[in-house]
Amino acid sequence: MAKRALISVSDKTGVVDFAKGLAELGFEIISTGGTARALSDAGISVIPVSDITGFPECLDGRVKTLHPKIHAGILAMRSNPEHMEQLKSLNVETIDVVAINLYPFRETIMKDGVTLEEAIENIDIGGPTMIRAAAKNYQDVAVVVDPADYNTVLEEYKASGAVSKETKFELAYKVFEHTASYDTLISTYLRKQIGKELFPQNLSLTFEKVQDMRYGENPHQLGVFYKEIGNLDGTLAAAKQLHGKELSYNNINDTNGALDLVKEFDEPTVVASKHANPCGVGSGKTIYEAYMRAYESDPVSIFGGIIAANREIDAKTAEEMHKIFLEIIVAPSFSPEAVEILSQKKNLRLLELPTISQKMDINAFDMKKVMGGLLVQQRDVELFHEEDWKVVTEKAPTEKEIEDLKFAWKVVKHTKSNAIAIAKDNMSLGAGPGQTNRIMATRIALDYAGDRAKGAALASDAYFPFPDCVEAAAKAGITAIIQPGGSKNDQLSIDECNKHGIAMVFVGMRHFKH
């Protein structure tokens, strides 16, 4: 009895060569629809599925392979005499290879203006049923969902007349990985269409591997970068690398922090980041002016840092950037002259992200893996609500101080907690990130700012539990403070501000970042 292969694919990459190879090995080829036509046009003899089932394709192709003569041929266990006897009595022949990839649901939903009806029509029914059946019976059936595996199957058949059990088991595993991802895409899409709750009872996620890392956070850890499936505009996963060596695990994590912060600004802005904390932020009329302010914020910490800019990097700015060691520069674009200048440093990564200023959706998941579970929340996309802005001191901030307060608030929002940020004249002057108490964060930020703290604004990501932070700020010359408020000791901090003539604003919104 001749071996049989059932081939029906949406992605026709390599399928003609695969079918030719099987035919040369004596296989009969069963196929459907567009695949059957493609194989026939290539001169390959094809048996239509309807010839096997004795039933025509119907309902616009919705029903083709859902038939006992197909599924019995796939699922029959060759080592089970009763199964084989039943096949004989039912006049069913076995199917030894199943090569199927599914309707392009993912590609369909990513098209602009796709309708629900189009999406639904691209949900495959017969395909998943057949490949799951073949995977369940992997001892007897080689099932291929990835064109990259065609050659493996052919080579093993040529070498020994069969595909090894080990290879068939691996191919079966890939089936269930494939269908799990496929079904997750469908359920996620449908949940969004019907406005189901943001956090479902059972959360399934699917990501695609972008690259294997040399290592993870440290050299003794393995690491991989996966990307979401869907619209990735504005994210690092959508960036195009123009120059430099491959991104590392830490590069990606740290650049993400810089991207988050630069999205807060509409005016030309540069964010310098180190270990996912801002170490210099500057805004200006031009990107050159913004970069110089970011650099002058902290010329020490920017060394070996990451730059995110929301305007094209021009030659003048590139000349300044070229003077120091930087790991990464991500921007919406680079002028040809800037690329030429910056490419002189072979390891400097240049990332082009035209949609860098696109704001993130509040309902996009922000996730943190913990041992035994997953923490999921909405993204922190808000800054403050204007109606909640409340001056709580005798002295109100001037218009200039309000500008500085808002700038400092943007910076502190993206600094690891406990966090303090100091700013003046469209530039950050110091940050105290990730401290276990707020007074230490304040002292670090003031130490970075030095004499520049005189007349500057100070932001705290959460309330002051004691007035010691205000005392330190006053001693350094800070004239305005912004914080959420909400401590039982708020009045003590207010009194301390009044004592030193400092304006303080409560915004009623905390921005912890851990």
C-alpha cells in the first residue's frame, strides 16, 4: 500500500518542493483548494479530498476535510489490530504525513480596517482538527506546521524510509504550541470586540521570539526577547536597527524605560537613561538644545547611557553625541550625515522608531512575573488631573515654577521608587531613584543638583511621611515642590514649606514604579 500525505497550506513557502520530494519517494498526495491547484500547476499528481471522502467541498469551502475517511486515516493506531481491521472494513486508507498551516488569522486582524466578519472567516476549523489528530497519533503520523521542517521530514524518509519517533514527537509538540498561540490570538481579539472585562478569569498570552540573547541580566543567566503580536507602533519591538551590535537583555530593558519617559513630552526632548532610570532629561526648541540640556543634567551618569529622542537626530547633535560613549540612541529618524558620524563607533546601536511619540493604551497590560504567579495591571499612562491640582501653601507657585514642577513630575513618574526628581529651565538637575526611604532619595537628588538646586522645583513620586524632605529641600534652595499628598503628616510638611517660603502643590496621584 502506497504511503499518503495530506497537504493543505495557507503559507505555500516550499510546499511544491516538499510535495515533489514526497511524490518521488512514492507518496500519494491528497490536497484541497488553492494548495491542490498550486501542486497541480507544478506538475504534481494530486488526489482531491473529495475523491477520498466521496463528498464535495461545500459551504464556500468551510467543509472539506471534516470527514471520517480523513480523520480515521490519520488517527488509526497502526499497532492496534482492531483499528487496522476497522479501516479495512470501512475502506479507509492510512495517512502518514499531514502538512497543514492554518488560515492567516493573525495577518487578517493586523490589516487596517479589517471587519469582524473578515476575521471570523479566517478562523480555521478543519486545519486545527487535522493537525491535532495527527499530533495525537504522532507514533504513526509525521505532522508538519512549519515549512522549516519540510526538509527534515524528506531527509529522514530518504535516509531510512521513515521519520524517527523522536522527530515525530518534536513535530507533534510544535502543533500544540502552534494551536495554543492561534487560539489565544482568536480569544484575545474576540474579547476586545465584545468589550469583555480587561482581566479575564483565565489569562492566555502569546508572544513571538525576536532573538536569543547572549545572556540575560547577568552572564550566567539565559535570556530571550519575545514580542507581542499586534500593533507595536511606538514600542521598541517596532524599531529598526540601523547600526551597531545586537541588543542585549539589559539594553532592551533600559531603552524601554527611556522610551516611556520621552513619550511624556511633545516639545523636542532627549532622555538619557541608565539602568532604566533617567539620568538626564532636557527639552528645547531644537533637538540639539534638548540634548545639550540632557547632557548637562548629569555629564557623569550619561556616560555609557541610553538616549531616547523624539525628533530626528541631525549632524550637529550627532557631533556632540559622538564625543562620549553611549550604548544606544533611539529616535524617529537620523539624517544621513548623523548616521555617518555616529556609525564611526562600531558598537553604538542606532534604532529608528518613527512612531516613538505614540502614546500607550491605558488598557495595555503591564506585567511583572513573580514566583508562582503573574501581576497584571493597566499601564500608568496618566500624569495628573488638572482639576486635582491643589496649592496647599501660603505661597503659590509662579508661572515659571509651575513649568518646572510639571517637568520634574514627568521625570519622577519614570524614576524607580522611592523617587525624587529636581528640575529647572526645561532640564532635570538630579534624581534619587530606588531608595528604601524618601529622605535618602531626596539627599541623593539634591547632591546631584548641587548649587543648581537654588530656585529649582522638586517632585516626589509619593507623599512625604515626615517634614525632613522639605527641610533638606529648603536648605538646598528649592522654591517649589510637587507631590501627591495624602499623608497623615501632610500638615507638618505644609508648615515647613510655609516657614521657608516654598510653594507646594498636591496632585492627588501617586506614581510608584518598582
